[in-house]
Amino acid sequence: MTAIAIDGPAGAGKSTIAERIAEELGYLYIDTGALYRAIGLFMLENGADAADPKQVCPLLKKISVSLEYQNKNLKVILNGNDVSSKIRSEEVSTASSKVSAIPEVRKFLIDVQRNLAEKDNVVMDGRDIGTVVLPNAQVKIFLTASPEDRARRRFEEMIQKGIKSDYNDVLNDMKQRDYRDIHRAISPLKAAEDAIKIDTTGKTFEQSVELVIQAIRRLLSKKSSGNGMS
């Protein structure tokens, strides 16, 4: 099986780009961020402080989370319920960032992610896929963009969805999330040593996809010719 790991900060477009690439290559797309969002949602719905391990950890035993494809659409299943739409709010996004800093949560989800990668050729995106979850992935991409560019994209996405927001608030939240992800003690956000770094600042979605897919095809071709892979 071939695994493509795409890491990077919040708002870098990892999920949308990874999903497109998986479609073009005929791979299975694994949205790991959705798993953390599901955990964050569960904590919010149960009145737990998502940043407090003492409140979060005891609740993990009450959680069953998985990703399923239904009519070619990826669905996030939390305790038997489809929560795909509920996990996309900014409140859940913030909660997911907080729970992701808790070691027990990361350990809880790492086996889920690895099991998915063992069954199919996959494109998996997140914060530590190439460094921790799938350190032996054949292709590792670190996708980034300036905080201002990422905040603009997120802000425009929220406006399109009819969600009232302020650009400066989105930018400040983006910077705070970057700080948490980079400085957390367990699995901090960083590029794997053998990752290809791609900056999409100022690029359109289509331009970004093309940059990434070209890099992936070059590396897969190089590995195939160098290792006798088919």
C-alpha cells in the first residue's frame, strides 16, 4: 500500500487539496482533522473543558469514532451518529485544537488512523502524519501559507456559509492555534525531515493542487524507478 502524508498548519487547505489529490490518484482520502473535531464536539456537548486532560480523558472511553464512505461522500461517525456537518463550526474547530494537545487523545486516535492506512492506498492529512502517525509514508508533503492568507481563506469560507465573523478575529485565532500546535509537548507541528515543503501563499486552489500533485508524481516516479516498485 502507498501512503501520502500531508501536514501543515490550520487553514493551509490540506483537507480540500488532499481530497482532490486522492480523487485524481484513485486513493482513499482520510481526513484526520475530522476525527479530532469529533472528539472536540463530544467534549462540548458533554460540558467538558476541551483543554483540561482531567475532564477530557475519562470521557474517551465513552467515544467511538470512525470515517465511512457513503455514496462516495466521507462521513464522520461519532457513537453511531453522522456528525459531518456539526463538526465544521469554529467552536468545534477551537475545541479540536485544544484536545489535540492532550497525549491521551492523540494515542486514542493514532491506531484508528494507522488501521485505515493499512487497508488502502491513502492520502492522509493532519498536523503530525509524516512525523508520527505514518513515519514510513512513501510521500510526505508539508503544506503551508502565511497566517494572513490562511485567515483570509477561512474568513471567506465562513462568509460563504453565512457565518458572521471578523477577519481580525479569525487571524488572531489562527495565530493562537499555530502557537498551540507548534509548542505542544506531544507531536508538535513540524515538517518531517524528508517532507517536500510547499507554500501556497497567493496561489489559487487549482494552482495549489497542481503544485502538490506534481511533487507527488515526481517523488513516486523517482521511488518507483529507484526501488523497482510497480
